[in-house]
Amino acid sequence: GLFDHVLVNEDLEGAYAKLKACVEPELQAMGVSMQPAEKPKVVFVLGGPGAGKGTQCANIVKEFGWVHLSAGDLLRAEQATESADSALIKDYIKEGKIVPVEITIKLLLKAMQTSASKKFLIDGFPRSVDNRQGWEKQVGDQVEELFCLNFDCTEEELEKRLLKRGETSGRSDDNIEGSKKLC
């Protein structure tokens, strides 16, 4: 009911201890923790175009419930908008260049903040020392970085997969020239 817990609040420290003792078990029974929120956990997933990052991330999402954030997918989605960054992103992607780190990080953080999950696979980022330094500068210790997965494939296999994917993806970067710029 409305007044399930009535506490005398004359001794603030004692009242808080009683409040915690009364309310914490009920919150825990409902699956709510009184502990500070955990930092989001991040696993970086790297590899050349066609190396299987998206495929393996989908397996991890299905098996373990993580959220897959593809830097490339976020950038492609943003380029389709009327945002101030969309034309710049389109040019960089078409040329197979790395989009300015501030833009990519802004999109990743926005996706993380709107997710109910706290476990993220960040696919395709960081792709350079500049990306890594930008991440450290902008994100700092706001997240817990667990490790980095790196998928490796021969250049021949990457080209074969990329050409196959290019038949149906409609992505401007699914071509041999684009893949060689990124590897």
C-alpha cells in the first residue's frame, strides 16, 4: 500500500540504515539493485570487411544477449538522414576512408545510451590509433572495456565474401577497391 514503510527520521543515519534494511530485500525480490549502476561493458570486434564480424556478433547476441553496435551500420544510417554530418559521412564511406572519430563516437554513445542493455559488441571500431585515442579522450572510464576480438581471413577469402555480399547489400563500400583501403 501507500504507507508500507513508516520510518522515524529523527536520526538520519539510523533512519537510512532502517530504510535500507526494509526496502532493499523488496527491491532485490523485484530484480532491482540498490547498488550504483554498472558501467556499460564493451568488447571491440575488429577485422577486415567480410571477415565475419557481423555474422559472429549475431551469434553472440543470440547466445548471450549482448547488443551489437556496428560502427559502419550506424554511419550508414546517419548518412541517410538530413543531419549536418550525413554528406560528410557519405563521402568518407564511398572513398573507403575512416570517418572523423568524433562523429563515430557520438553515434556509438547515442546508441549505447538508448539501449536497455549494458553489454555491447562494438563492431568495426576502433580502426586506427586516432580512433583509439579519440575513444579514450571522449569516453574515458565511462565504460568497462573487456577485450578486443580480431577476426582474421586471407585476402582471397575476404574478396570472395565481399563480392558475394556486394551482390545484395547495396553498400557503396562492398567492392574490391574499398576492401583494400580498409585492410
